[in-house]
Amino acid sequence: MSKTANPLFKNSLVLIKGAGDLASGVAYRLKRSGFPLIMTELPAPLLIRRAVAFGEAVYSGETTVEGITARRVDTPEEARQLAGSAIIPVLVDPAAVAVAQVKPQVVVDAIMAKVNTGTGINDAPLVVALGPGFTAGQDCHAIIETKRGHSLGRVVYKGQAEPNTKTPGVVKGHTAGRVLRAPANGHVTGVAKIGDYLEQGQLVATINSHKIQAPFAWALRGLIHPSVPVTTGFKIGDLDPRGNVDHCFTISDKALAIGGGVLEAILAGNLAGP
């Protein structure tokens, strides 16, 4: 038998830890559904898909993704004041100390670190985490599956999400080849821009004297900010083998599916699961 939505957490203040592309898919779904939101980020966010990440506001002051604008704020008080407006406040708060200060009804750990970096089940009346690194009922009340496939976006109330395979999901037959990694330590200097369609072998970026070239004729979907220091092997870019430039500037199917899972977990409000 289906259950009616539990009003316990409807329109509650939600604090999302992390403001990358998956976190931004969650924020988009929740903001469109009327939830007041606060997002937290690092002082230098490790964003790749910057054109669709609200965390880009940390660098630019303000950014807009699919009609929703995020703005960098300096204090938890300012974040709380903006939370219910049309603007999503993004607070530089790497330790998420704002959780104790603004007391949200819902905390979503969307850092995607593949390990729990400090989220606890008592951080809020409802705590939801994305992907591996958490145990539902121990670290959080619910987990959203983030691995591409049949279970993507499902809400897990007991146990864990599928483990991290350390291999990117398959997109049009490609996995690791669609990810650009640093060939050396340093800072990335972009030559191509996000949204550019690249020919095979075209120069994408450099790190010091090292060249980073497109392995195939793909669209450049993401590139890390030049201010972020990177080390050899670090993920610095993302290529889209589908070649559709519009995809570079719109939230992915994966992020929207995960956002739908978070929305379900909040509206169900059933801490014990179905």
C-alpha cells in the first residue's frame, strides 16, 4: 500500500554540505519544490562541472544554473536570512559549523568524499547522505544511491550504498577515458573553455609545461578552477562523449535522479523506511 507524504519535514530548512554538480542537482530539485536552502563549501571548491555547480559562487560571487541563482555569503546569519528567498546562499564553511548555528531540520551530506568526513545522525532531525561511506541507521537516516545503473536515485534506509569502484560510470561506452587527470603537480591553465567542442588531440589545458589533450572528439563538460593546486593523477576535467554542448550547461540526468531521491526521503519523512 502506498503511503501519503509525511508533513514532518515539508518546507523545512535544508542545509546541503557541498555544492558540486551532484549537490547542485539536489539543491535544484529542492529549491524548485519550495524548500529553504543553505549550501556550504570549501574555500577553494574542487569543482569540475563548474557551469552547473552552485559552488562556483565561491569563486565568482554569484552564479546561475538553470534559472536559479546562488550567492556567496560570509556568515551563517546571512545564509539563514537568504535561505527562504529566491537566492541559494553558499557559505564557505569546510567544517559545516553552521549546522549547529542555524539548526536545520534536514542535513544532506553531498560532499561525495566516498567516506564520512564528519556527518552524524544527530546533526538534524533528518540526515540524508549521498553515496558510499555511510551506514543508514548509524551515520544518517537515509542514503541515496549514486552509482549509475538500475538503483540510481533509490533511497536506502538500511545498510550502505554500493561501494565505490573508483571507475567513472559508463557514458556512451566510455568510462575512465572521459576523465582528464593531472599529469603533474601545479595549477591548471585552461586553453579550451567549458562548452567547447574539441577535436581529437586538441589542447585542452596545461600544467606548467605539460600539455593535456583531448583523447577523442568530445565536448568539454568541466574543468577545474585555475586557483586550485592539483597533484599528479588528480581529476581536473570532464569530457562528454555524446558531444552535445547543451549538456555542459544543464544539470545531468544523474544529478537530477539523486535530487529526486533526496526529495523523496524528505517528503516521506519516515525514518524507519517503507
